[in-house]
Amino acid sequence: MITPFNINIPQSELDDLKHRIKNARWPDELKNSNWQYGTNLSYMKELANYWADEFNWKTVENQINSFPNFIAEIDNYKVHFLHIKSKKENTIPLLITHGWPGSFLEMLKISKYLTSSEELAFDLVIPSIIGFGFSEKPLENGSDYGFNAQLWHKLMLQLGYLKYGLQGGDIGAGISTKIAQKFPEYIIGLHLNYISDSYSPYLQQNETLDANVLSYKKQLQSWNEKEGAYGFIQASKPLSLAYGLNDSPIGLCAWIIEKFNAWSDTNGHIENSFTKDELLANVSLYWFTQTIHSSVRMYYEISCNPLHLKKNDFITVPTGFAKFPKEIPTPPKNYIEKGFNIIHWSELQKGGHFAAMEQPKLLANDIINFFKKII
């Protein structure tokens, strides 16, 4: 069953959030440490003042509600999604999935480019991952890439799409990959702008890795040592982390904003890539839906079932990959080709992990160019 959905956060919750921000207890900070030890204190105070005094959640709500929102009941789970149809003819259904610490809000800017393109237009289905945003929180373990992939495919069938395309970054790339792996006969093409750091293809016995792959693995290890502590916590003790983040909006904001700063093409200042309103809309969504625990818990679930391809797991679906320069370490093309049928590869000149927000036109153009090759 699919029903229309409208967002309306009660004023009492808006007032409570403002009260908590105003009464935050701030940590100390070393002089001139900037972002070296984590989220910069002076910027967080600036952002908090804006959050309490100028940011307007109702403006965000109105923007979200201007799109067609729905709740689908699938396998006893409530799934929130946007269904944005193009006014063009001969469109391609495209299922786009976000990641962490993003949300479906990442895709609002890119939607206009994909639905209005004169070259090739798309009908977009943009769901919120189970445990994120307005989708239901899982109460049992097992909500990993494959679990969500099953729900997404059933959603597309409910919408009447027997052939559709896939696009994803971050966790959304893993979910999209699993859909392509499980239901290849339904998939037109798979476009990714990220691949899980747990990815490993099937290798023949005694097959050796070349210098590019070994260099990537060394780079990834170094990145994890410097930047990956969040992932280890979320994949091992997510509930311990969640008590603080679910209770403190400043704590929640600092945890999320640090990633938007570290993983994006900011050229030294986060607001070169995102406005305060964009950053706070995403953080506020996590706050009002109380989904920080259910979202980070997915790291635990993924760690139990990582993206390790076995002998018959090769993704045969035509695949395109867009590599953005400030992305988390990305495997070299020849390593990804061991697991995916890569027919399109782009290396973009600017942008990072949150490409749909940072560089929506660049990402949209790459998606369009990929699908033009295969239809």
C-alpha cells in the first residue's frame, strides 16, 4: 500500500530544539587547532547561533512538501520516498539512494537536472533508507545492503516499474550494487559515485594484485587510521555513541558536520560547498526523526555482511562510475572492473563525497551521459 505523506514537525519540538541549543555546554579547544582535533569550536558556535536564531525548519518542510512524498508499506516496514516524475516523454525510471550522514535531502538539488534534461530525462524514486529520516526504524538485526535492496526492488515493482536504473553513493552505492546483483534482469544500468571500502572482488587462486591496487589499499589503511575512527565506533558500539548524540543537538551536529567538512571539496571552508541552511536541514532531519542510532547502526550490520564478491557475484549490469577528486579513497578502475561490468568511467574536476549536493549539475550530466550509452 502506498499513501501520500506530508511533513509537519510540531512547534513544541521546534521550541525544545532551540532551548537545547541555547543551553549547550561547550568543550574547550586548543588555540589555532582549526579542524585538526575534530569539528572546529568557533565554527560550531557560529552555526549554533544561526540554528537557534535564523534557521527556519518550516521553510525546509515547505520545500520537502513541494515534492510528491509517499509512505509505502513493504514487508511490514514503512518506507518514505519521493516520486518525482518528469514532464518529458520516453523517461527512464531511476532509483537513487543516499548514504550516511546524508539523507534524501541530498537529492533535491539534482532532481531538477534529471527530470528536465532535453537529452534524456528521468522519473525519480528517492527513498529514505530503513532507519533514516521518515522511514521506519528496524527493530531486529540484519538491516544491511541486501535487506534494503529487497525492499527497494519491491517498491519499484509496486510503482509499476519492471525496468529501471540505479544510482547511489555511500551506503546507497552498496544498496544499489546489491539490487543489480540480485535482480539484474530488471536493471537498465547502475551508476555509482562511490564504492564501499569493504569491497573486494573475487580473485582467482594465486592471482596477484598490481601496484595500483596495492597503493590504494595502503592509502585506504592510512585514511582509516587518520579519519576512520567514526566508522569503527559505528560498526562496533553504535548504541553507546547514540546516547549522547540523540540527547544533544550540538553533539549530533558536530558529529555530522565534521564529515561534511572532511569529505567535501571545500577549498578550506565548508561553506564553499554548502550553505548553513543546507547543513542544518540535514542535521535537523536526524534530530526530529531521532534516527542517529538506527542510521549509524547500519555500519554494524554492514560489517557483518561486507561487500565481498564470491565466484558468481560479478555484477553483469552495465555500470558507470563517477570519481570525484575529494571522495574517500576510491579503488582504481582495474580493481573495480574485477567485480563490475564497467562501461563508463569519469574523473570529475571538482566535488567530493556528497556529490549530489556539492556538484549536482556535474553528477546529473554524468548520469545522463552514462544512460545515453546503454539505451
